Amino acid sequence: MDIDAYILIGGHSSRLGTDKAFVEIDGMTLAIRALNTIRDSGIASKITFVAGNETQFAIQAITLETPFIFDLVENRGPLGGLHAALSYARTEWIFLMACDYPFVSVEFIKFLSDTINDDFGAVVPIQSDGRIQPLCAFYNVKIALPTVEEIINAPRVPPPMRDVVNSLNSRLVNAREYSHLNDSAHLFININTTSDIDVIRKLAADKRGFTQI
């Protein structure tokens, strides 16, 4: 199946105080780590970064040597990134991933891609605690784009991403379905604060040689 992949790097990172995309884990920025993971999974024919606007990461974009797109409707958070990805897509499905999941693995992305079914508007994993992960998911462009466009253009505050997912007749992938994968408990550890960085760097050091780097 022909799939475009999009990596979200456009968050404001207000709690962190610096751009998440360029935080380094094991000597590699989160942006490049996500890029390499998706590339190594082999699921995507094209990989593109999604930033909030054209002024964000203007200098860093040159060093990434990877195509960029920007939110078409600004200040909508991850919904804006999803909307932009769906709008630019030239494939039936896209894979969307936030850059700040350093332990999402090649193995997991391949597993998730195997659950794609055209009857659904999205394929979205659920953590063991019941939280969904819409920023590491596959989206059916034909089904998802009209719904997301209607939501993002409505004159009201956009709903949480979980509500968007629920409106798409999504295939929710239960944590039990991927519990057999290596280190599945750490897949969705992400970065929001400086203390998170310290924890993740220590975990990466303990796990060095296991993850996709």
C-alpha cells in the first residue's frame, strides 16, 4: 500500500521551554530519530515534516534535508497538523506521528500498518491505561479529511483529538494486541518537561542497542 508519512514538529513546547523537535536523545534530535524510525519501517513512500508556520524552524529546516509543510489553519495544535497532512496527502492512507515519542519502534509501526482496513477512518493504538494515541496512527484520507476540515473550520474551540478519532469510525488497537512486541510498555513515553528529558535519556542509555537508532 502506498502511504505518505508526516511527522509533527510544530508544537509550542510551552512547558518545556525549547522546541521538542531539536532535543537530543543519544546524540540524535527527536526529529531525526522519528524520521529514521519511519524510514526504517519501510511503510512510507514519502516522509514530510509538519511545522506550525513558515517562520518556525527556518534555520533548522535546512539541516534536516527533508520536505516541510505548514499548518493551513494556524493555532489549532495537533489537529492543525493532522489537517495539513491530510490536505497535502496524495495517497489513500497517511501515517501521522508526533516527534516526541522516542521509543516508538520500527516493529510497532509495521505491526500497526498491518491492521489497516479501508472500512475504517483511522487506525489508532490504545495504551494499557485506556488512553488513545492519535499522534501515532494511520488515517484514511478519503474518510478523515472531510470530517477534520469540518471540525477545524467550525467557529468554535476544536474538540480534543480523542473526540476527532471517535468521529472517524476508527479501528482502535488495544494494548493487548501489541503486548507481544519488545518493550511495548515504553512505546508512548513522551517529552513535555525538562525532567521528562532526563528520565528518557536515562532510559535510552539503559536500553541502548534495543531501539531503532
